[in-house]
Amino acid sequence: MMPSSPRIIVALDFPKAASALHLVDRLDPALCRLKVGKELFTSAGPELVRRLVAANFDVFLDLKFHDIPNTVARACAAAADLGVWMLNVHALGGPAMLDAARQALNTKGAPLLIAVTLLTSSGPRELEVLGIHETPIELVQRLAAMTAQAGLDGVVCSAQEAEMLSQQQGDDFILVTPGIRLSANTQDDQLRVMTPVQAIAQGSHYLVIGRPVTQANDPIAILHTIYSDISDSARVQRDL
Ligand code: C5P
């Protein structure tokens, strides 16, 4: 089945353009969007992003900008010039930086702008060392509220936080969730995982999925399976 608007963002976590394109050639813009992160962007550069955009893919440029407001604003404008669909900054850059980023994207058709709250690799110990006397959950809630207040479109968060953030910020606030696995048995290096159906039920708008798709023998079949699981689950919910 084809989704009306693809909710899966395939993470192109490859070291070189050639290996990314080898997968992309088998994918379909009607079935998924694509995420280009720091590794691939540093190696393959804006040329690859332009190529993906020209092939009609919605590209999430995951460079997590965090710098002085002027520099971040200019980086956001440069990303918008590439024609990406979504980009992100660190909420820890603070309100002035978030505001500058949003203002740089104040034109019609500009990319969606979301923020990373707290990286899932940082736990309570890390916060203590940084002198932040809040629990990770409290910090995530506070940074998400600051992000919404600055007028950004949403946040990247773990699916475990999605329900809480969706209640806090409402349904229009976009939640992008990584850490997705097709069955709870396969985790790779992710500490906490959720299936696509669980993540959507928690309020996630877009699922970032890397290895379960990029390392599959038949990535297209995996994407179709996920969409059909999501749609079956929505049907069951409606019938209850
Ligand atoms: O292969 P896997 O599905 O684990 O890939 C998840 C993707 O989401 C990777 O690109 C990873 O960098 C990204 N990500 C994450 N956790 C976060 C933020 C981003 O796994 N908190």
C-alpha cells in the first residue's frame, strides 16, 4: 500500500555518496523521506543533497546546528537554499539562537525547523556533570516548551517521550522519533526501542528508521510491511 504522505524517514547513515545512492536508487519518494546526517554530509556534501532533492525526495538535513545566533541563521538559510524539507538545531542553543533560526526561514515554502532537546545518549549523570539539576525528562519538557515558544515546528524525541510531549504541546507540534525497531527483539545499539505502530500510537508524526531498512535485503518490502501494520492498527483502533 502507498501512504498519502510518507511518515517514514530513512536515515542514510552511509560513509560515502555511492553507498547511499545504491540504496536510494531502490527507494521511492512516495514511500519514504530521507535523512542526511553529519557523516554523509561531511563526506558527500551539498551536491548529494541537491541530487536527492532533484530526485523528488523530501530531505531532512540532520546537522543539529548549535552556534551563535547569526551563524546558525545563515546556516539555516543555506540549508533552505538546498531545497531540503526539514532541518534541525539544538534547543540548548537557547531562545535567541532558536529565534534567529526561525526568522531565517520565514519565507513561504521554507523547510520545517525542528529542535533536538536532549540527545538520547545523555543521561542523568551527564546532566549532573554539566551542572544541570533537572532530570532528563524535566529538561526535555522545558526545552520542548522553549522550542514551541520560539515558534519552531517541533522536536526530535524518543518515542517514549512522544505521548508526554504531544499532550504538552498539542497535535500540531511535530514529533520526529528515532529508535524504531520492527520487533522488540532487535535493538542494535539503541537502548530503548519501539515498533512503528507503538511510536505512532504514542503521538509520533515521523519515524526515523535506519538499519532495519538500510540493511534489509528488500528495503521496499520492509517499508510496505510497516505501512500496512500502521494502517491495520489504525483500522483496529477505529473499530474499537
Ligand atoms: O539505524 P537506526 O534506526 O538506529 O538509526 C537511527 C537514526 O536516528 C540514526 O541516524 C541516528 O543518528 C538517529 N538518532 C538516534 N537517536 C537520537 C537522535 C537521532 O538514533 N536521539
